[in-house]
Amino acid sequence: SVTDQAFVTLATNDIYCQGALVLGQSLRRHRPTRKLVVLITPQVSSLLRAILSKVFDEIIEVNLIDSADYIHLAFLKRPELGVTLTKLHCWTLTHYSKCVFLDADTLVLSNVDELFDRGEFSAAPDPGWPDCFNSGVFVFQPSLRTHKLLLQHATEHGSFDFGSSAKVVHFLGSTKPWNYKYNPQSGSVLEQGSAPSSQHQAAFLNLWWTIYQNNVLPLYQ
Ligand code: UDP
Ligand code: MN
């Protein structure tokens, strides 16, 4: 049954919530047949929790995994990886039989319900590291045992992170869509400082901002 399956994303602060909201509305535009779930950490404000509840069926608070939780050499070298590991908590959603995780910096371009036809573990190859998968979008089966094993593996070996696919855009890297300035008159992002690197990217950035303007900002009223 599809009521026990869900799209899942993660936002550990109010900034990443903007990404989660656009992702959620981009999913809703294409009439998903599964629940929409967002994992948040205690840092997310009550205002954003209220806005998230207008888009997501379920908001689940998890604790933030950061480098201070796991004192290991791999993390001492790459402390920024800590927060990203909070996504491993998605394996604790055992009231769902299968889920599709999407990073908060992804944007859905069409209905992606077909992803649920795939088994655990499915992910797209990373463009930069083709023999690795990209952790921005993946299909998984919640399991407390897997959760424990993944946390163990991450603390022992560290982690790295990765890419993109045809139906989902992943804005990976340090400059996120919400870091650009947008001109509502022209309906496009302002090309200043960090200009979008390709026309494709500019089109996706404009779509992100269009959804933000039309489907997210009105939720604040
Ligand atoms: N994330 C978050 N807060 C942070 C950093 C990351 O909630 O401060 C979550 C969010 O869902 C994000 C994912 O972890 O999409 C992975 O991080 P990011 O997308 O920044 O990494 P990249 O895809 O650029 O490697
Ligand atoms: Mn990402």
C-alpha cells in the first residue's frame, strides 16, 4: 500500500527549511501518491515548523548529529560532514515500509512516484565520482538495524557526499538557490557575484525561485 510510503527530506535550520519548502511544493505540483515527511532538528524555529506543516504531512524532530557527537579522526578532518550525517536518522522512520530521501537542495521536475518501484538501496551515480552514488536522492527501507550499522560505519570510516538526475535537480555545492538574489519583475535570478554556470542551471534556479515566490511566500500570510 502507498500510505506506508513517503518522500523524506531534512532541514536542520530555518535556511534549509526554505529549500525543503520549495522541494515539498515542487513534489505537490506533480500530485505525489505518497506522504511528504520532513525531518527537523531542535534548531528549527516555531514559525518555520508552522509553515512546514502546511506543506508536509508529517514533521519529525530528530537530534542533530554533528562532529562533536562522534570523536573520530575522520570527523576531526572533515567537521562539516557532521550535519549531513543527520540524514541517517531517516532510517528510523519504521512506520513507513519504503521511502525516497531527497536533499533539501533538490527540485522535482515531474512526478517521481516510480522511484518507489525500486528496491533498497537505489541512488544515481555521482557525476564527479561515477563509481560512487549521489546521496542527494535515494530509495531506502527504514530499519533500526540498518540505522545502527550506518551510524557505526560513518563513525569508523567517515563519509563523503556527492550528484544529479533527469527528473530531480540537485543544487549541490556551497551556493544554494536561496543564496542568489531574485528579481520578481524579470522572473530571474540576478547574475551577480556567483553567476549560474550554465543556461540549464539558470533555468532550474529560476524555477526554484518561481516556486518560492508563488507557492512558499504566500504561506507566510
Ligand atoms: N542539511 C541541513 N542543514 C545543513 C546542511 C545540510 O539540513 O546545515 C541537509 C539538507 O537536507 C541538505 C543535505 O543535508 O540538502 C545535504 O547537504 P547539502 O545539500 O548542503 O550538501 P551537497 O548536496 O551540496 O553536498
Ligand atoms: Mn544537496
